[in-house]
Amino acid sequence: MSIGAATNGAAGLPVPSHNTQAAATATTSPYQHIADFISNVGKFKIIESTLREGEQFANAFFDTETKIKIATALSEFGVDYIELTSPCASPASRADCEAICKLGLKAKILTHTRCTLEDAKTACDCGVDGVDVVIGTSSFLREHSHGKDMAAITKQALEVVNYIKSRGVEVRFSSEDSFRCDLVDLLSLYRAVDNAGVHRVGIADTVGCASPRQVYDLVRTLRGVVKCDIECHFHDDTSCAVANAYSALEAGATHIDTSVLGIGERNGIAPLGAFLARMIVAAPEYVKRKYDLHRLKDIENIVAEAVHINVPFNNPVTGFCAFTHKAGIHSKAILNSPSTYEIINPEDFGMSRYVHFAHRLTGWNSIKSRVEQLGLHMTDAQVKLLTTKIKAMADVRPLAIDDADSIIRAFHLDLQERDTTKIWEN
Amino acid sequence: MSIGAATNGAAGLPVPSHNTQAAATATTSPYQHIADFISNVGKFKIIESTLREGEQFANAFFDTETKIKIATALSEFGVDYIELTSPCASPASRADCEAICKLGLKAKILTHTRCTLEDAKTACDCGVDGVDVVIGTSSFLREHSHGKDMAAITKQALEVVNYIKSRGVEVRFSSEDSFRCDLVDLLSLYRAVDNAGVHRVGIADTVGCASPRQVYDLVRTLRGVVKCDIECHFHDDTSCAVANAYSALEAGATHIDTSVLGIGERNGIAPLGAFLARMIVAAPEYVKRKYDLHRLKDIENIVAEAVHINVPFNNPVTGFCAFTHKAGIHSKAILNSPSTYEIINPEDFGMSRYVHFAHRLTGWNSIKSRVEQLGLHMTDAQVKLLTTKIKAMADVRPLAIDDADSIIRAFHLDLQERDTTKIWEN
């Protein structure tokens, strides 16, 4: 079976249409999404950081043209904010930041700088809509990175926040490595910048250590301390970034950082596509209305090409096997109703499903469906006999779709000419 | 910068040794793991399903030799159980199951069958240590798959459980699509099989719809209803499989299903490596004592080769960029203390970290470290001047490590011969 066939679904078995809504609601289980006044699962915003966090990915080198192409595609996709590398990082970073601000994109343009007046001034001078400032507050960072104590950090934070506000620009203040900070220090600092009128505070799992219940607890606590929006940034070192983002929204966070395919420092952050796969299950109408999901695959391809990587085989939604069904018991049910084994409708993302039938785990329902797809006619008893034959051959070596179709056609030809049962039972 | 260099770390900057333990405890934040008598985070077992769930992966066709190689490697790695495709799936599946049972591996051998007496008998005849039986119980599956009502399901479950126990074999009973089942139906069924002496009940997120808080709530509720062990199986359609597994253990689950690289139906289940990345952060001593983590990369390579896939670029632990650091601010801190930006010690898995320095986001600390690594001597002021030069060149095009080293050596040569400052400031 070729990967191409599985990806575009052209050779897949035809199945009835899909209804995600029904899947999400047609049960009496209490373990479903219920109204929760604190949750922002149905009204989150995306801060897309491919051009900031993503530039810290090992393979990333974005020239001006590529940055503009990615920024434009993300804005058309519908992300709320696009975050760029600090203009202080290098002369080209500054020039690119200025150029992207002048494009007049629908998405707001942010840049991400150290928490200093100098960096904040440079950022504002570039024409950004907002500045995301960050400072390390964990005991690890205080000891090994900048070495400042909390009083000094608070003073510096307030100066920078007030300066950026005075320039009429949106400002976010974030700690780094928030889950290893002292909780009281963190809440004191955030309350101080909230009182100074910061637009957002940021929680960052810089090392990827947080688990969903830790995230829920910290964001829920913070939600009771500050009035401003809450942005969250999760690294994926332990594969919890998307689940942590979801838990944060349940606890009242408002903004989630993503990057295309998750690229960033080490193995990166919450990937845009995987995050939206999670969110479309929870808030299908909001996600489908707000984001042009059919563009996802193209955007991923643009970024994958720019940083010389392959889209992972198991990438949610766009990975080649995301909607491929194989086991006999699964295929039978999928053919009756896709919602049985699919929580996401591939069509929402312009993708197709594919039901595998040429392998030893196959069931006769899949073969029957393929027989019909080929325009042939057989009784159920004949299809069952044919299925045994295909399974026996697929038990010896992998069968390509052409092989299986040849067996089906040969069997059908025999049916029309003679006593097939005897010949094929040998 | 070549990927090879990043992977083996040979060209990376030298950094002090790593202390995960310190990272996990040296803070006063309450958002850390605290003693919790219900949690099994520190004493979980792994049911490795590459040879069952993994065989349902689109590209999978394992011949006998490959199955034996994978089973042996997994047993040596230290997984508790190895789950095989049902011997009823095909004649080769049966022969392979019998062959693997005869290997005398340290891991217990399970097979996974439909909940029927016929399948259970065939499984027991193969010599397995345990049979995992499964039946669809969600309203979706009852309508579109087998069509049985709950009374009939319960009767059938008890017959099969009693039969397998009568053969002296371990038995697990699982529902399919547990998160879309009626809760009362589910708990009634599980209590019935628990009273019949089933060894484990299984919760399966067959469609990948569950979120961590749903998982915690359902497993926590079930923990209060049954005395037996609780196994959990999470699909990764919305990137929550590992986080869900972790939440399940926190709520009292005892066994987690994994597959190598997560291969399985659609985009698969919780990957063995990613799951252990999560667990080593939470329970470092248990994980390091129980599993031979240095074998992980080899096992992933065996499976990737067998199913013709590449290890994803962002795979936790073994992906080429898992321990690569790039931003100037990160590299500076990593050079002082790895725990600052790493929650996992790469050495625990036989991997190395790599600090990128030949790019426009670099900082002078990284360059200084590289200068020292090359055995050269410069003052800090000289290194800062050199850094400006390297950043300027990396701003125009990507720099290979050789390019950067050439610049460093040329600069150093000039230092020894003449008034470098003037020349390099041009």
C-alpha cells in the first residue's frame, strides 16, 4: 500500500459522511465538556511563535522572504497574533521585524524581548502592536542566568511595563520556567504588573516539566489573583504541551503560544496543528468559524521545507496515517459510521480518510466495500471466501493495493465463468 | 550545522554534569509532586503493544523474525508485558504467537482478542501468560459495530473471564471507546467482572478524544469501584496520549499501554519513549532502576526500519533536536548548569546535549565556550568582538560549524600578529 494512496485517500473505501457534533454529544456520560464559567476552551486566542520560538529550532534560518511568506500564511489562516524574534538579536532581525509590521496583516504583530528599557524601546520603534517581555524568575535561572533578586526583578518589570504602555503599545509580562518558581514570588510579581495595567501575564513551562494537573492548579490560582489576560507557553520535552495548553484554557488562560509543527528550542512547543486537533474536538464551531483549517497542511509544508524537516509520520491531522483505519473490527464500524472510530472529521481540514483492506487483519466488510468500489457484484458468501484468500496471501508478504485488486478481479472473473468455489478453495 | 553533529553531540560545547533530582526538588513551589497515596506514578507497569496495536499501523507488516527481534528487545529493555495480535487474526499470527511464547522471555506474553469463548480458547491454547479481551460498549459501537445490549455484554464478559481463569491464565477485560460509554453501564460491567476475579479492567480511549481531567475523573471513580488492577490505553489523535497516561496513573491506574514510536491505528497511541520521558521526570529512580534506557534508541530504530518510517524530528529524547540549545540566553545558562533548561538528563538515555553557537541568536558565552573547546585563549572583550562578527555573518546566511570555527581561528591568528581590533571592526 503506497503512502501516497493513504495520504490523498483516492484509493480509500467510500464511507458515509461524518458528524463530529453527534460524536461529542450523543452520550449520557458525565465525562463530557459541560458549561464551566472559568473555562476559555470555547474562546481562546493563538499567539503564533514560529517566527520567534521557531527560529530557535536547531535547523531554522529564515530569510526575509521566508519570514514574510510564513507571516502572511499564518495571518490568512486566522491566528490572532504573530510573534517575531527580538529586533535586538541582530540587524536582519530588526529589519525583518520592521518589514513585517508594514505588511498590514490582519494578525497583530508582537516581538519578544528581554525585560529591559533598551530592548523595549527598540521593539516599540519597529512599529509592533505589542511587546512580549520575559524575565527568568525561577531559583535556577536567578542563580545561573541573570542573578537578580525578586525586588530588583519587580522594579525592572514595572519600569518596562510602564514604558511600553506609554508608547501606546500592548505589553505582556512573562516569567520564564514558571513551574519551578516560588509560587509566592510569582504571584506577587504578577499582581504588581497587573496593577500597573499590563495587558497579559505569561506562564511559561520553559523546560517542559509541567503536567496537566499542575497547570490547571497554577493557572486557576493565578486567575484569582490578576484581572488581565493569561498567556501560556508549553514546551514539549515530555509530550504534554498540547494537553497542558488545554488544561490551561480550562483553568481560565486566554492565549496559547504555538508554532507550526511545534518547532522551537530542543523539541519545541505546542504545535499549531496538534493544538487545533485538540480544540476542534472541544469547541468545533468556534474553531471552524475562526480558522481557515484547509490551509493547515500548506502552512506546515512551507515551514517543513524552510527548516529541512519531514512532517512526522504521526502528526495529528496531516500525518500520512492520521485517518487510516486497518483492523477488521475498526474498518467494519467506520464503514457504517465514521464517528465510531474518528473524533475529528478529516474533511474539516481538507483531508480524507483511508480504510486499509489489503492485509492480514482485514475483515470481509472492508473487502465487500472494495468490491463495490470496483463496480463488481458478489454475494456475501462469495466475498467471505475471497477475504480468506486475500488474508492468506497477505499473511505471507505485504500486499500492495494493486495486488489486492488483481486478486479481487481474478476471483470475480472466475465467478462468472465456472464453479469458483472449488478452484479457489484449493 | 549538520544534523549528525547535533545528534551525537561530538561537536557540542562541554557543559557541567546534570542533576535531575536537584531540578525536581530545589524549589518551594507547591506545584511539585507530593506524596499521594492513590497515585501510581512511582510504581506503574508497561504493557508494550507494538506487536498488537502497532501491527494495526498503516505501514506495519512484521514477519516472524522481526516479531521475535522486537519482542526480545522489549523484554531486555524491561517492559512488564508484551501484547501480541490475536492468534485468530490469521494462521501466521497464531504461529508467531506460539513461537514467541516459547522464547522464555522475561516479559509476560499477552494476546488481545475479541470477547468470545472461541477466541479465548485459541489464545489459551497458544501458551500465553494472559489474555486481554475487549468489547465495544459505547452507544456508537453498540449501534454500528456488534449491536449487543449491556445485559448480553455482561453475560458474555463473565463467561469469557471465567473460562480464561479456569485455564490458569491472567485475564484483562476492557471496554472500547470507554470515554463515550454510559458511565453507569461501564461501572456496572466492571464491577461484575471484578467480582468474577478478573486481573485487570481496561479503560480505552479508542478514538483519542479524552482530556487529562476527564481521564483523572473516570479512573479515580473506577478506582473506588473495583479492587483489581486498572490498565489504560490512549490514542494520540489530539496529542494527549502521554498526558492522559500520566493523569491516569495519578488517579490510581496501574498499567499503561505503549508502542514503540506510538505506532498503531491512525496516528497511534502513547509512545514508549515519550511516556518514559514523562515518567523519568516524575519518578527518576524507579524508571532508571527498572528500564534499560540506553536501549531505547536501538529499539526505536529497529521498529522504524521495520515499518519504513523516520523517527520524527521532534521525538522526545531521541529526536535529533531533543537536547539542542540555541538562543543566546538559554545557551549561557545551560553552560552554567544544564538543569536550568533541561528537565531530562540526556546521559540517562545514552544521549548527548548540543549547544548551537554558529547562528544569529548566539551569545558571547557560547562563543567563549567554543573558543575554549578549540584550545584557544582570548579575553572576554576579544570574545565579544568575535561574537559580533559571527552574528553579522550568520545574519546573512546559515553558518556551518566549520565556517564558525574558521572565523574563530582566523580571528585568533590575527590576535597573535597585529592590532586585531582595527582590522575586525571594519
